Amino acid sequence: MVEFIKKTNSLLCSLNNEVLEIEPWGADALRVRATCLPEIKQDWISALLPQAEHEVEIQIGENEASLRNGSIVAHVNAAGMLSFANADTGTVLLKEQPIHALSIPSRHYKDVRGDLFHIDVCFEAYEGEHIYGLGQHQHGRLDQKGCVIELIQRNTEVSIPFLLSSRGYGFLWNNPAVGRVEFGYTGTRWVAESAPQIDYWITTGDNPAEILSHYADVTGHAPMLPDWAAGFWQSKLRYASQQELISVAEEYHRRELPLSVIVIDFFHWTRQGDWQFNPNEWPDPSEMVKRLENLGVRTMVSVWPTVNRLSDNYREMESKGYIARNKTGTPAHMYFVDNQAEKGIYIHYYDPTHPGARKYIWEKVKDGYYQHGIKLFWLDACEPEMLPMAPENLRLHAGDGEAVANVYPLHHVQGFYEGMKLESEQEIVFLCRSAWAGSQRFGAAVWSGDISSTFSALRNQVKAGLNTGISGIPWWTHDIGGFRGGNPTDPAFRELLVRWFQFGAFSPLFRLHGHRLPNSDDFGGADNEVESFGDEAYEILKQYMYIRERLRPYIMDQMRTAHEEGIPPMHPLFLDYPNDPSCYSVDDQYMFGPDLLVAPILEADAQSRKVYLPSNTLWKDAWTGQQYEGRQWIDVPVKLQTIPLFLKADSSLIDIFRPGIWF
């Protein structure tokens, strides 16, 4: 049996060996927490920001209780089972179901150790439901109904446990524990391997865009993207010296190519954990930064969260508890190469869940980089990429590894953000390989990790980017051309590079990066600049760089929308056309802002591709000017120079794409 208790602004339910609390958390939203402990831990890790109190309506009957906040209402029955509905329409949004009808309830706890439990929460599955978000994954699906998603951070796999449902709700599994979610056809099950309590948040809205706005309100809005960040970023693995980096930027300037950012990748340092330039190859970073600024180029540097045991900082960090710990076995987290240890050495990861460690790292980064004028940081390997990754053996300042590991990238970027704010910096952008719910509020731009240089990987990135945006990260990017492989002299790779570059020009951040073949002996690879892929490719890439420049005012308008409303600039068709059923299943094209429909070419040797034009809109082919009515599929011929682009017929962008200007 259940006892219902009306608190000041929440509903408390006392069951056999379980405490359940439902409370308002933002507009049209509820937070649910439950535990088998004597009381709910109020200070446990959460992605949610504090919210002003909302007026709620609580009703308690003999066998049921309910709490309404705006357009959402939760019902609890006598058995403690929860259901959620749109309070305005009465439509059921989500409902718990028993794991086993006779013996296992919808919320199940199994003791693990101490105050931690293995937790399962099960909900009903719904025919025809589409599920989007969940961070960034490489399974090649936009709609994740039918998928089993690991809740763990890995290179290329970013765990942000927020979903947007076509049934009209958004749901955040507000739990940093390692686990999984199963979107089966007989039920949806969320699993935490080790956690003290259940914690999730649910909202509704009149349309998908409103739901995303609610989510941004409670997890934090991204800052306003600086204008320069909407330009072109040049990167490769790796520029080995100060002189090489400057020469690349000067060549772009000589060719009159727009360049906003150039990136210094790994092994520019003395040792991992020193967080400073190796003076042999980088003798005068301050002068380097000034020369690049005179060319209109900003400098970004790669910063890893790893510490070599031979670093001058290791002993101090270890003694202060700033290094992540293993419960058993070697204290190291992976065996990797480093400067002055080219054949390998054991490497450790620092612990960003420790506030002191975050401040310590920032002070080292400030001395090693910021003092030279570098204000852009590439936070690589921040999952953290421990090899092997064994969270059950990990101990962090915040708690047991299995219970807290997924929050690592959030606290990592938080430390850098807070450090930059202490320096009164206003334009803050970090390039991160991982994130958790709320990372966007600390200026995290996410890229899709060390993906392969194949058309298959390119196809996957479209879905990965769309789901990342839905998950609250509006600043998303990818390695144009893929990271792993690709020979600039290979005609097949040149075609892939062109197609990927075209996709990149209409991505939130426009960035060329990769490890090109053949490899060199200095942890680097072949050239990876726009002129590196032959004359035909160069002429095409150059045109897309100029198109991007013309689009930048429009892109910045979309970044303003992302900042204020939480709507990502790159998003699925259904976000703008929620009443067009076909838009929920189109997963290989997208809207880039409200006026521009992009359909990348995702196959080799393509001569045409099918494009869906959403309803109630008159569309114009950006290249030819031909007009089409919406709510139809069309077959669009393509050549290497172009991808299908369609504008709303009344869009101001039409002047940018007047027929005959570009190709």
C-alpha cells in the first residue's frame, strides 16, 4: 500500500521500502525521484538547474493521487505505479509497467554495495512511437525505437540520456550512472548499474520545439556563439611545429581563403600532464599567436586530461587526490605513447569531479597556454578514454565509478569554463569529444570523435549530428573526410572528401580534420589542407568556403535562436513540420535553420538522390531556381560540385544562391 503526503510544493509517496517524490521542475515539467534508502539524497549529482517554484495542483484520493504543473499531470495509483498525461488534452504520454506482472514492479532495486543499487525502471512501449536524441551514437539511426543504447562515454559515443518522443514528451534520465536503455517493442527499460536513487525529468509541449526549449531551460542554454566560430576551422593530426602551423595559415591567406581557426593537436607538449608547449618545436607561442591574429586567425590547442607519471605535476596531483583512482590493480588507466616515452608508458587521468583538481588544471593551462594569448581549448579524450574502461573499478571524488562516470566530461568542461570566466572572458568555445546533459551551458561544442574515412561513416554522421542537437548540444561538428585514414592522392578518397566537405559547409561548425595516409614518424600524417586533394577538389572546396562566408549572418541568426530558445541550427525536418507525418521518418536530410533544406550526398558515384520536400511550403532549388510544391518526394540529379539544397521560396537566402554564381 502507499501513503500519499502533500508537501508544500510536491507529492510524497511512502511505499513498502520505497520513498517516491514528484515535484514541478520548470514549465510544464516534473521531476521524479525514488529510493529504497530512508530518504532521497537531495545533493546527488544532477544535470538540472535550480528552478523557481511553480504553482501546482495536488489531489489526493483514497487510492490515487495526482500532481499537475501546467500542461503535464502525474498520476500515482495505490500500487505506486506512475503515469503521465498531457493535462490539457488528457492524452497519456508515458506510463510505467511492471517488469513482471506478478512479481517484479516497474521500479526495481537490487543491493550492490553500501547505499548503491542496481536499478531498473520500466515503461510501456507504444506502437508507432519515434524516439530521438540520446546523445551521439554511430549506429546509423535517427529514430532509436528498437535500439539498445549503452549509457557510457566512449570515443565517438556520447551519452546524453535525454529523449524526444513523437508522442509529445521529452524525458531526461537524470542519472550519471553507467547503464543502458532498451527501447523495445514490449517495453522501455532504463537501467543504472549502480545508483542511490531513481531520478528523471519529464516535460510536454505543444510541439517538439517547445519541448526542446523546456529542456534547455532546466539544463542550461548554450552561450551565444562568437561570430568568428561560424567560419572555417583548419586542423590535422598533427602540425609538428610553430613554423609549420604559421606556414599553413599564411598559405590560406595567400590564396585569399577564409580561415577563422587553426588547431594545434596533441604531442605539442613536453609530457602529458605538463600542459605546456615543448620549446624545441614551439619556441615562442606568444609571437605565434600574434602573427596568426594579424592574419585574422585564432589559435586552438589540444588539452588532454591525462597525466604521465614522469610529469613534474604528477606527485603533487596524486598527493592531493586529484588523480582518478582504481580500486584494485595498477593505479594507471592506460598504456600509451608520449614525448620522451615513444615506446609507451602508463598514463593516468585526473579527476574533474574534484573541485580542487579543476582549479589546479586551469592554473596549469593558464600558465602554459592562456598567458600566450591562447583562449580556445580542444578538450580531447574527455570521456575519459581509459583503456580498458572499467568503471566498476574506478573511484572518483564524486563517488563510485559505476555510479558517476558519465558526468566526467561535464565537470571537465565546467572547470575550463569557470577558469575562463575568472579571466572575464566572454567569448567561450571548447571543442569536446564527450558531453553529458548540461554540457552546453559551459560552452561545449561536440565533435563526433575518431570516425573512419568511409561513406558509411559519413552517412552515420548525419543522424549522429541530428540526435546530438536534439540532446541539447547546438554546437556540433565532425572531422571532414573522417579521422581514420584517407589518402589525399586517392581518387576515391577525394570524392569522399568533397562530399563530406559539402556536408560540413552546412553543419553548425565547419571544420577540416583527420589523420591522413601515409603516416609519418612524428605521430602525424599526410597533408590535410584544402589544396591537398588535387585541383578539381580544390576548386569545389573553395566555392563552399565562400558560400559558408556568405551564409554566416544567417548562421549567426540560428545560433541566436539556439542560445535563446534551445533550438539547434541543424535539426530534423519534423522540428519545423511537426504536422507532416513523413518528416518523422526522413533521416538523411535536415533543416539548417528554418529556410534551408540540406540533402547531403552520402554514396559514392551518385548521379541523383531522392529528396522529401515538407508540406505547406513552396520550395525553390537553390542551384536552378526551379520551384516545387511541398509534401512530395522528388528525384534530384547531382554532379560532384553540388548537393541538393532547397530554400523556402520567399527566403532572403535566394540572393546567395542565384543560378550561375557558383557552379
